[in-house]
Amino acid sequence: MADPNTPRPPLMSLDDALARLLSHAAPLPGADEASTFEADGRVLAQDLVAGLTVPPRDNSAMDGYAVRSADCAAADAVLQVAQRIPAGTVGQPLAAGTAARIFTGAPVPEGADAVVMQEDAEALAAEEGTQGLGRVRIRQVPAAGQHIRRAGEDVQAGSVVLQRGTRLTPQALGLAASIGFARLPLAPRPRVALLSTGDELVMPGDVPPEQMPPGAIYNSNRFFMRALLQRLGCEVQDLGLVPDRLDATLAALSAAAARNDVVITTGGVSVGEEDHVRAAVETLGTLELWSVAMKPGKPFAYGSIARQSSRRDAPSVGTPPVPPRQARGGMDVSTACHVCGLPGNPVSSFMTFMLLVRPFLLALQGAAALAPPSFEMRADFDLPRADRRREFLRVRCNAEGGLDLFPNQSSGVLTSTVWGDGVIDHPAGRTIARGDSVRFIPFAGWLA
């Protein structure tokens, strides 16, 4: 236990804390591969280079008629319909004075330089005594090139379509499929052990609300933390609740470090008599305890526990053995297990995860973009009191295009994160007056 008389270190800025944390985030060795269907949220390990042009030929953007614009120089031109071109078929060269019935996605026939959508055309019967597909009246004069998607306007053969380090979205998966990738080269998934400390914690379902003992609370951190990790593409080993005893904390951390790349704890990183995470990590490895100048959240711990390849197969709490990750060349990975200790209050835990742990886990996967998008928006409230820490205020977008402030910004009020659409990144030492421009970070960018 730390000496309570020891002077506390000065608060570290969030930017400095993040920089120090990321300095330890070397990308995980090895490589992975998965079906394009299963790669949502994963990080590309290699550039994806197109092996073909998309679209491969000029094609129609509309259902309608392919024409020569010179044949339709005046409105109400009537042309013979010489052929019908559905998508997936290639038509014949278009003769002067004729049109081709064409459908969306079908290649534009040689000789045609415009497509008239069917709403601007009128189908007519064939002239008496003739055979064929009938005639068409072109009601409006078409411009050359209209409603034609040009070959290669989407993708050029040989171009890099998705860069290494891209975190894959559903749109990116569709783009990869459009150039023929059924499987994708991916960064390894971080193996993350999650554990919570605190004898006051109770799992939902174990005790009904009306029977909760005095001082007990339900463990909410475990639920949102596990979901956040899974959304980041991590393999999660949930170790559940660890009793507030040093021996139990040592055993849980030792077993977790043997099998995982990262251990994340919630609670137990302060200096109280029942906070054993700090002492346990220092016994097993090294630990830095940072007081970060952010609100909510302040205590954050980062450390590492030495791990040899032989320890990767060690048994852990309640789960079967997992084979060691194989690096290129078939060698076992031998490295340290990272430890991130988060505060126990739910909003503090949520915000420190988003601002520190999330970019750290993305960096382990070699992701190019670590920061969420942010926007300048209007504050529709007053905040007359400045804080010495950088604040992350839970807010909601209103119908007038501004931001409303949740009335209770306590670190224990988890309802604020459900009510809100995001947070304002508010610098230390400043107030907010109604109408001020503020920096808004939407939750959607973090949770994607």
C-alpha cells in the first residue's frame, strides 16, 4: 500500500498521457486473414490493390434508351428500337437513326453517346408492315454523355483502393468485394482480459434488486467494456469479479497475462487499503500510476507484466487453453502483457477507455486513424464555472442545431451517456456562454 503521506504527483495532461501510452503500443506481430463477410471493424494489414477496372465498360445509369445524341437534335425525335440490352449482356454497335432499349448497369453499345431515361421517352408501336421492337419518341433533347457511367470512374486497375491500417466499415467491405476480394489480410486481433475489482460489486441476475445488501451495486462496467472491446475487434477473455484481496488479484493478473496481450481492470487503481491492482502489477512487473487532468476520470494506470512464450499456454480462470499466437515464420510470440487500469466510477471508466485505451488498442492493430471525428457546434447553455481539468461534458444535439447539456455531470451518472449524443471537449480554465462555439465529439464516432 502506498504511503498516504507521499506527495501526489502533478496532474498529467491528457495529451501527454496518451502520447506516453501510445509509445508502448507497438503493433502486434503476425498476421491474420478472414472472410470479407467477417472482417467488419478489423484493420487491414496490407494495401488492397485493384486487379480490374470498375466499371469495366461504359454502362447505363438508368433504365431507358441508348441513343446517338445527333439523332435527337430536336425534341420529339422518333427512332426505331433496334435491340434490347439487359444488364449482363453486350449489345451490337448502334446504327444511326436507331435506339437501344437499355437497363441500368448494361454496357452502352458502341456508337451511342447518351442514355435517355424512360420517363423522358414514349414507347410507340412498330410501323405497319414492319417487324421489330417498335419505335420510341425522345421527348427531350439529350446531352452527349448524360446518364452514362464511364469505365473506371469508380476504380482504376492497379490503384490502391484501401490502404493498410484502414479500419474496415461495411462500405469498405463492399468496396473490397467489388474488386474481387473474398478474403482479406488483417492485423491480429488483440487478446484482452477484462476484470473488475470491488467486493461491493454484484452481477445482475445473481441478486434481485429488492434483495441487494447495503452498499452493494450492480457491475455495469463489465457489460459496456466487453461490448466496446468486441466492437474494436478484440478477443475478450472475461475474468469477471476479482475479490478485494491481494492474493486473488495476483492470481487473476498472473493467469491473464500468460494468455493475453492486454489486461484491462476497472477499479482498484487508487491508493486505498482495498485497492490491490497497483501492488499486484508492481509485484509481477512494472506500473506507472498517472493522475490525468481530465474530468470525468483522473486515476489511470499503465504497466506491463513479463510474459514468456511458455507462459502463453498457462491455464487461466474458467477458460480452456488457447494456443500461442504464431508470428511470421511460425515462431511463438514472446513479449510483455500490457496492463491498463481504469477508475471504477462508470462514466470515468467509459471516458478513460474512449480517450486512452481505445486508441491504444487500435495502435496495437496498426490502425492509421486513432482519434474520433470532432466538429465545431454551438452551445445552447451556460457553464459559468471553470474547472482546472479538461472536461468532457455529456451533451445532446437539439432540433435547433445546437447542444444541450445534461444537468448532472457526475462521474457516476451513466444515464448521461445514454441520453447524450456525445461530449464537448472543453479546455481547462474556461467557461461557456450560450452561443459559444465548442468542440463536439459524437459517440457514434467512438462506437463505430
